[in-house]
Amino acid sequence: MPILQNCGAAGLVLAFALTSGPAAADQANGERLARRWCAACHVVASDQRQASADAPPFTTIARSPDFSVGKIALYLLDPHPKMPDMGLTRREAADIADYMAKVGKAP
């Protein structure tokens, strides 16, 4: 995702701050949110049968060489114009990003 490459050092520091801390991301909540907000366009789970051909599956995003949970969480807080304004909290964005990373590790 080209937009993610433009985060810069300050963005990476902010992304790290969003996804680190005493509470770990909640992958179950991330899956629930992804099924609610993302599944209309992206394949977010192995049991999903259809999505837009124009949007990459979560596995593809998570397996890209420059994938970072922190960058994805930051990106979800200010998504591209084709994405709906989900009004996610920082914690929810981190949950989705962590879930995406989990899906990317699945066989």
C-alpha cells in the first residue's frame, strides 16, 4: 500500500504508541470489527465466500513485505477515500490490525 510507505518516522512512532502498552490487542474483537466493517470489500476470514475483486484479502495485505501492525492501525484511523469512515478508536484499529496479522500467519 503506497500510502503506508509515506508514514515517516513520526508516523511510525505514533503507530507504535497506538499498538503498544499494557493491554494487548484483542484479536477476537478485531475479527468481529473486520467482519462488520471490512468484509464487504476484503476477504477477512477463511470462511468468507465473496468480496470485491478490487480490494486485497487480509492475507495478502498481512503477507506484504512492508506490513506492520502499527502502520495498519494508524492507517485505519484515517482510511483512504474509498473506505467508509468507521470512526474507530485507537484500540479498535489496533485490534483489527492485530487480527489481520494473525490471518496473515495462517496456512
